[in-house]
Amino acid sequence: MGSWNSVHLEVLYNVLGWTAFASWSISFYPQVILNFRRKSVVGLNFDFLLLNLTKHASYLIYNASLFFSSAVQRQYRKKFGLDEMIPVAANDVAFSIHAVLLTAFTLFQRGNQKVSRPCIAIVSVAWLSAAICVFVALPRHSWLWLVSCFSTIQVVMTIIKYIPQAILNFQRKSTVGFSIGNILLRFPWRSNKLLSNGSAIHRSKFLGELLWKHRQDPDIFGVYLLRHSLYGPALHTIPFQEDGYFSHSQCGN
């Protein structure tokens, strides 16, 4: 059973983890508030929402499995070492539950918007792949491998989810209807999550766990850089005039 070598590191890990939970959880509300204030969801792409829901549902399965399942934890420690800690904390599970609920609520706020057929196809392929992985893992009891499959799905969804919104913004020559608060309030989360993982990695003795942690939180490293170097400008740097909650004019963008 893994344990912390330093009480200070454990406290730091928990404080930063719950701070990250708070900042990322709050980031969902500007869009909900904007939809309510405008009495409209025009400008919000529902392909983005469905991809985001798939991402967070996969992330919830990953987090809950590693946090609650003793079988998955045994296989994890067998692979990475008996004294290694599970790289999922209670705040990760709490965030995933909250993210699934808020994303689903936002998705059901839709007016006349529809999810596109290509998006439905992508999501169907993702969950069909997950079902195949379940059937492959069942006879072998390869629970850790199965959990990694859901991690892979959420990585893919993380990479592609903003593409439909970026295209819609470009086509409309406007970002009205899409809250920039959804983006801005995630920067404190990424900073805190990076520091939180850094404290856990400092405690770890295995490179394998280091790489697994990076896989668990793709936003922090490669995907984070890709998504914000590519999608950030497409979503929010074109000087469109907005009148929404956390709009460019209100945020100095």
C-alpha cells in the first residue's frame, strides 16, 4: 500500500487538487448562465457538447475505476510497484461526476440545434470501441487495460472536441453564444493540477507512474499545448464583438 513520505507533500497535493476541482468545476457555469440570460443557445455548437460529454463520461469511468475498484488497484500496483500510490484522488472523482452532470444539463438546454451525423458517428465509434474492449477484457480480467482504453477515449475526445465550435465561430464570424469563461477559468485548474501532479510525481519512484499520470491528465502537457495553440486563437482571438457573459469586450480580448 503506497503512502506519502512527507506530510507536507500530502497536504499540498490535497489542497492543490481540491483547488483545481473548484476552478474547473466553476468553469462550467458561465455557459449555463449565458444560455439562461440570452434565453438562447444559438452560437453554442452541440457537437462540441456531445464530444465533451463523451470525454467526461470516459474520464469518470477511468477515475471511478481506479479510485474504487480494488481489482484495478491491485493490477496497477502489480504493474508499477506495491508501494506506489493510485494516481486518482477523491477530487478527481468528484470533478468527473460534476462535469458529466453539468455537460449533460447544458446539452439538454438546446433549442433547435441538432447534433451532426459525423459527430454521432464519432461518438458511436468511441462507445462501440469501449464495448469491444469490455468484451476483450472480461475473460482475461484485464481491468487495468480496460481502464486505459477509457483513458485513450478521453484523450481523443479532448483533442477533437473544440474543432466543431471553432468552425462554427469562423463561419458565423462571431463568438456570441459561446462563453469565454469556459476557457479562462480552466487556466487556474491546469496550473494547480500540474503542481498537484508534480508533488505526487516527486513522491513517486517509478517512471512508469510518471508517464501514467501524464496519460491521465492529457490537458496538462501535449494536448494542452496543442489545443490552446490551435483552438484558442480560432475560438477567441478573432475580434468579434460579443454581448455575452464573460465576452471579449468584458475580458479585454
